[in-house]
Amino acid sequence: MTIGEGSETHAHLLSLVPKMITFTCHLCGLPDDRFPYACNLCDLSFHKDCGKSTPEINYSCHPKHLLKRFTRVPSYTDRKCCMCRNELRNVFYHFSICNFSVDVDCANNPPPFTLVHPKIHERSLILMPRRNFVCNACGMDDNPNPYVCPQCNFMIHRNCIDIPHVIKINRHAHRIFYNHCLDAGDWKCGVCHKEVIWTCGAYSCSTCHDFFIHLRCATRFGIWDGIDLEGISENILEIKSYEVIEEGVIKHFSHEDHRLKLKEESGANDEYILCKACNYPIISSPFYKCEECDDCILHKKCAYLPKKKIDSFYKMWFTLTTEHEDLDYFNQLPCSVCHNLFGGFRYVIDNGLITLDVRCGSISEPFVHESHPHHSLYINYSTKDIFCNACGDKKTMVLSCEECEFVLDINCSNLPKLVKHKNDKEHFMSLCYGEKQVNSTGARYVKKK
């Protein structure tokens, strides 16, 4: 690659040096160690942007004045490109009286002056640089370069024009849809929990009528998978694992020969009954029990777990399954999330390489836990050393609060509320949290009064 001979930066041909070498750019004077453009006759080296730059340009977004090439950022500027708001690098263009700066990328690729985009607005939009405004699409005011419809007083960021209208995020069970305006109300974002300005655009759920989310929160990395679902038919995200026979009676896929009847509570506290799905005791919560045998007892919430779902950890399709009699190793596989051996129901992907016990497989975001009732928890894959507030162990994958420093590891998030201890089989012990029940913070089991 070369930069033409007789350019306004240098009189001779500049050629790319195809290796990493240390050099100092002859134009801007800054050192670098990556692939310079060099003049073999003069023994001079340049950055690519410096070598291709010209001393002055006519810029369509600032037509009144010529912009001059600068290699040092004046102290009176905010050190950012007035168009894209990126930090100014080693070479850029500037006009001092208007305090207008533009980096090389924006200088070479100016935004169009007018836009016709019927999906975002019915009329054409005009670029009006350097105007303070609140974007009608995202509700933010951080980039003063709106596209404007003067007739409607409609203003929008350039980056918000091509927003997806139908997406699926990992913080909600259903698809969400972009709305140009919400119904009047005091709405909170489902991700950052801050106010959603109802007069501006936001995403909402057609199923959950109280779920709203900021445009930027919904489309940020790690929450949205980057796929626009508009025009794509929606598959059923969750397939039921049971069939309703009549009120309070179901037929479950794990026990197809008999019907299961709903019971509101266990007959006696001294009877220690385990749910076949999660292996946790059934004490006071509603549960289903087989009408003809004692082989199937399920918590109501476990009986209602979907047969197929997209899980919250791997974002893949998993199928709910019981024990595999034809696979001796199945019950020896640890859960891929909590790494514990498990004897109840599991969620498994088609190739069987990833398996989740039903406790981890039923975790969804946002996650609500009694130990931290005021804020929701979200899955966090941390590269730092973080410690669970319940057990104090160091973990890398946890459920954490985005508003404070509360952390709960996966094992502690799934602890049963009531248990019996082998040394005290006559009484239940209840899970308690914090200093009200014990002398130190964390979760403890104490004897139920």
C-alpha cells in the first residue's frame, strides 16, 4: 500500500512498512511502534492518517470556514470530535473561532445532510450539528448533532436511526418491542432501574405491561445478542411440561401413566417429603401428588417448569429431562453451572455436553432473592475476585446487584428455605439472613420456632 507521490503531506511516495517497528511520525511528532508509512528517499515515517491528511479541508458539516489540520489539541477544546464524540487523536481538523474539531474518520466520511427513513420518522430528516437536544428515540442528550424534522420538532441521534424494533434480551422472558412514545406514567427501566421518560422512545413487552427498558440499556453488549427479530416469526420460547386435565389436576411428562392432583400443603410437619424434580423438601408450599401411587411428588413451581427453554447462563435451547436409565453416567455428571452432582430433573442441550440441574436451569433474570429484597440480581461473570455475601467463598460466576455490592453465588441462591438436620430430626430449621438472626452477616439455618 502506498500514498501518492506529491501529496500535500510529503513530496515523495510513501510506502507501508509491513512490520512493527518503533518510529516517530514526522508530521505530528508522536512515537509509535506499528506499521508506519515511510519515505525511502528522505528516511521519514508517518502515521497513515498523518500521511493521507491535507493542510486544509472544506467540510460539509461546517461549510462557513475552512478547517485547518492540527496535530496538537488546544487546551480550550473538550478534546473530542464534534461529530462522533470520540477522543481526538494525533491529527485532526479544527477551526478555532467556532471551536469546531473533527477527526480524520469523520472528515473522510461526513454524515449525509438529509435522511429519508420511514421506519423512524415519516418525513425526511435534516442534520443540524452542534445543537443541544434530547433525543426522541433514546431520551439522552449526550451528542449535540441531531437529525431534525422542523415540522414535527422531532430530533434524533444518528446512531438511534437504525435501532432494531423487535429484539430478545437476556433480562426478560419475552420479546420486547420499540415504541416511539409510551403511555403516561412513572416507569422504571428493567435494567438500570432509572426513570424512563415516557414522552421519548423505549422498549416494552406486550405480555408484561409493566416492563419497560431504555433503548441503550436494551441494546448494550451482554444484554442483547445483536439480532433484529422484526419480520421473523416467533417460535414458542417455552414448551409446557404438563397438560391440564381439570382444575387442580394435571398430567406431567415425567409420570404419564397417572394424573397428579394439587395439594396446598403437606399433611404433617413431621413427614419429610422430597420433590422429585429439585430434591428439596415439600413442607408448606403447594405441590402435586400422584392420585394412585407415591412415585411422583412435585412442587407446584417445579411441575410448571417448561419442557424446553432458553437458559439464562448459556443462552441456548435446553430440554427438561428425568433420569436416563440407558445412560449409566448421566447421574454422575455434575451441573455445568454449580458443578454439584444431582439426582433430580435436569436441563440438557441436544448433544448432552452441557447439563444443568433443575435448580440452576430454572434461574432467570432478573433474579429476586429474599436476602436482598430491594434490588434484583443478575448473572455476573467476573474476572476479579468476588466473594459471596452468604458463604464468604470466592467465586467467578455469581448473581450480583447492579446498584450495590451485594453478591450471591449460585449454590447459595438455591438453598432451601426449610431443612431438617440429621442431629435434630424432630424440628425444621429455617434459612435466615443477616445480623438479626446471627452475630455475623451471611445466611444461616436456625431452628424454626
